[in-house]
Amino acid sequence: MSNESIEDHFARLLEDFDFDVLKHLLPKLEATRVELLRGVLGTMTLAALLERLGGRLETCEGPLDPKSLTGIGPYESCSATVGLSFAHRGDNVIITDKLGVENVDRALCALRLRLLDRDG
């Protein structure tokens, strides 16, 4: 077992390619690393994580094209990476499509398991 703290382990895991969708999303949220870590460990879905952080998830029916969000709302940023296109508003509101939600939920589950299995 490593002497690495769980917070450092969390930060290191986010740099792993397996968690690329999270690496682009989680830093956009208004939360400390410890709040994010507790949220990841204490929730099962992106919607629950955002709710825990005082935000919410909005999903669109079809694939999200971040360019299509221009003028829709006061979104601070739009981002796209493999498996996730999303827009972010400063109060922890994320808009994405159903595929993005599925990919983030799957990555959150895998991250939680890796965090809990520190020996593996």
C-alpha cells in the first residue's frame, strides 16, 4: 500500500487516460479538491454529484454541439473531448447529452472503485 494520500491519489488518477472525460469536467466545478473527492466517493451519478455541490444537470435529447449553445444561456464555457461535449455555467450547472451522462457516470463509477481499491 502506498503512503500517498487519498487526495493525491485522486489527483493522480484524474490524469489517467481512463478518466479523460472527468479531467475536463471536474475542474470546471466550483468545489475544492476535497469536496470533489467526497462527492465522487459519496454519489453514484453526475446528477447526484452536481446536486451535492449545489448545482444541477441538464440533458438535451440529441447529441450536444457546444456551438449550438451560443446565446441560449449564460454559459461560461463549452468543451468537447472524446465521449463528452458539455457546457458549464458558474453555479455548477452542466448541460450535456445522454451519451455524455452515460460516459461520465461510467467514469465516476470506475474512479470510485480505483479510489477505494488503493492496493490495486
